[in-house]
Amino acid sequence: MRQKRIMILGGNIVQAEATLAARRQGYYTVSTDLHTDNPGHAVADEYCPVDITDREAVLREACRMGIDGIVPYTSDVLAPVAAYVAETMGLPGNPCAAVEVMTHKDRFRDFLRSHGFPTPRGKGFRDIGNATAYFRTLGGAAMMKPVDSAGSKGVFKVCREDDIVRHWQETMAYSAEKTVIIEDFIEREGLQQDGDIFVADGRIVFWGVGDQHKDPIAPYVPAMLSFPSTMRPAHTERARELVQQILSALGFRQGPCNVEYVVSTSGEVYIMEIGPRNGGNLIPFALQECTGVDLTALTVRQAVGDSVEIPAWDYACCALAVVLHARRDGVFRGVEIAEKYRPSLRRTFLFRREGDAVSRFHNGGDTVGTMTFRFGSREEMEAFMADGEAVKVLC
């Protein structure tokens, strides 16, 4: 029997996990990007040097190699590329048009609004004059974001027109399409929710959305993600219902999605993001620790058209993904974990080497690494989160 071939877009330290998961399933793996020293290439069966943001170049290589599936692991930017290749080649996947909507904040907001889903008022702009004029019509605080970026890069709360002027260039710099969205700031009830779901045959078959915790030095960037969620069950059920309706309206059929939502002080549930890919910050691995569900393995199996089965599951324990960041500019000297928490550590991914320069945490681009921890109880996990000495980046 012919060995199925799968292309993994990107070979960084996290994307390498998708390649390893595919090899464990017995697939022939192709790791792709132009960074020849990325670790994913070393663990793949074959390395293909190609600009993974160029969909036509990726399509040519995919056709040449006769791949059976393609995965844009953890990347919103690469999700439309994978969808385009899969759709063109007739491989398992989702409509490229749907993925394009899901990976552009302005188009996603327009889609939600046109289909009657609750969504903040907002519009995309390329001109700062039009953006500030629109901001005045909102009559209150707003969020300013690149429409096509991730990792909370270029995201700011703006309360005055001066704030837009001050942050405009940075926000614009993170947008490949040079478009910025201005949208209502929502006063939240409880924590913002963030996590991964999995879809098969158009239906949500796994819902792993937890609490997103911010750091005061970067108040719009996730610093920790804890599972299970503390959100009220009624709000969770409403969020799941809305996400299912949105996916059905989009024609989204299969695969992982990273979901973020908030509940307003009036009790309205707003779906902020549905990223058509596995979540970053090691969310799939934190969820595997507390539910036993291996979302990475499911992703690669489904991508090549093999059957996926999710057994009955529940939260057997608590898990935490910790985003490692420096509190000041300096030179990276390692990570220190308080001794009493070391037995709870499960995974460590470092994106910096000792001696590398690090910057004070500002957005996802400043992340030094990520860790996952497993705890026997919520009380243990909350004690860790409250302990400012639990994990320290040395610099």
C-alpha cells in the first residue's frame, strides 16, 4: 500500500510537533519553509525549501510531490495557503473562501454582521484619517488591530484620537494587507476565553476552551491559559452554539479551530476569533494533559483523509500553558522554576538560546518560550498562577 504523504507548512520548534505526530501515524512527511536550520526539517522524511506564504509556489511543490494532505500548524497566515492548495488539488480541507474570511478580522466581522450574529461594531481602514473619523462615531473606547496578524501583535486599546495616531504605524506594520480594524471595546464579564475545538463532518466534536490570563505589562497579550474554563456553563453553551452556527454558515467542514470569545457585562456572548488551525502557546498539549485528546494527531490524520475518532472524554485534572517572557530588555540566561512546581512541568519549548537578546514583553513576537504544567486540582493551579516567583525568565 502506498504511504500517504503530508506537507507541514513551517518547520519551527512547535510546527515540528505536527511533523513528528504525522510520522508516528506512519505518513511520509514533507517539512517546508525557507529557514534551512528549522528543527522540523531534521525530523521530517523530506525537506522542501519553498516560500510558504506564496500559495502558487507551495501548490507547485505539492503537485510535484503528490501529497495527500497539507497542514498549516498553529498559523493563521498559512491557513489560507493550505486551504488553497487542498481545494485546488481536491484534498481534504475547507473552502478557501471560508478560511480567508476566518483569517481576516474585518471580513470576519462583516460576515458575522451580515448573518445576524452578535459582533462589535468595527471596520477596516488603510487611511488614518478615515480611521480616526470612524472612531469618533463609536463614542467610546475601541480596540485597534491588524486585520491579518496573530500573537496580539499591534493590538492596542484606544481611548482618544491621539492613541490612534501614536500606535498607527506599529499596528499597520504587522498587517500584510496594510489594513487596520477599529472596533468597539467590550467591557467583559469574567475572563476572555481561549482554546481549541475540533470539527468533523461539519460538527464540533471536541470543545477545549479555557481561561485566558493577561499580564499587566502587556494587557492584551495572553500570558497564561488555564483549563478547564471557569466560565458559567450557560455562557459556554451559548458560545458553542454560536460557533457551530458560524461554522455551518461558512461551510467549514473539518479540522481544528482556535476559538476566542468574551461575555459582555450585559451577558451577550461575542465570538471574537475562530482561527482555522491549532492554537498557539501549546494549547493542544495543555489540552492533551487534562483531557487525553491528542489534537495534533487528529489534525494530521484528518488532513490526509483518514478517519478520526474522539472517545468520550472529560477533564481529569487541570492544565496550564505559560507564555515565557522577559520583564525587561536584556540577555537571555535561562528559565528558573520554583522547586515545588517542577514536578508539575510537562513540556518546555524555548524560542531563544542563552546569550540571545530578549525584549521586555510587548506582544507575541517577544515570547521567549512556552511551558505546560499539569495540576491535580484547581487550587494547586491557582496557587501557581498567583505566585510571582513560580517561573522566571532570567535576563
